[in-house]
Amino acid sequence: MTDAELRLMDIVWERGKATVQDVVDALPQSLGLHYSTVLTTMRILEDKGYLRHTKEGRAFVYEPAVPREDASRDAVRHVLSRFFGNRRDLLLLNLLKDEEVSPAELERLKKLIEERES
């Protein structure tokens, strides 16, 4: 999913369902996105399987076809296969090396690992 697509999906995930106009209205004006651009992007998201629509009166109402958690898992799997040869250990080591991880986050990770091991 592109950054532009994710921006629109975030709005639909937040609202649960939205028309194209709802999404246009929720976007920062500084982006300068027009109705037609948002409509095209939402149709692309529907073609990709992220959105589905129903018709209410004259308006198409879009709702997520995929929960946010599933989409984020898919994105991580994509990064994992593309950059790390499907090696989860390399991904995790990379995150731990390059990012500042707080002691609280490290403790949470340790607990998650312990839970998975038992």
C-alpha cells in the first residue's frame, strides 16, 4: 500500500465507513487533493481488496474489507520477504540495532518472547 493509499485507509478505518466526500473533508487541506484524485485512489484500494462499497442513495459508501491489523501484518511480511529474505531474526535484529528501544519496550519484548516459548 502506498503512503497516499494508507492516508485514505486510515480515515476509513477510523470512521468505519465513509464516502469519498467524507474522506476529502477529513484530509488536511494542505495536501490539496481533489475529489477525483481521492475517488481514483479509493477505487484502486477497492481493486486491491482493501475497500468495498455499497450504494446509499447516490453516494458510494466505502468500508474496510481488511482490518488494519491484517494490513499491517501484510506490510511487515512484504518488508520481511523483500529486504530480509523471510528471516524474522534479521528483521528484529535490525530494529533493535537501528532504533532507540526504551527499557520498557525491551521488557515487553522479553515477556512476549517468554510467552511464545511456553
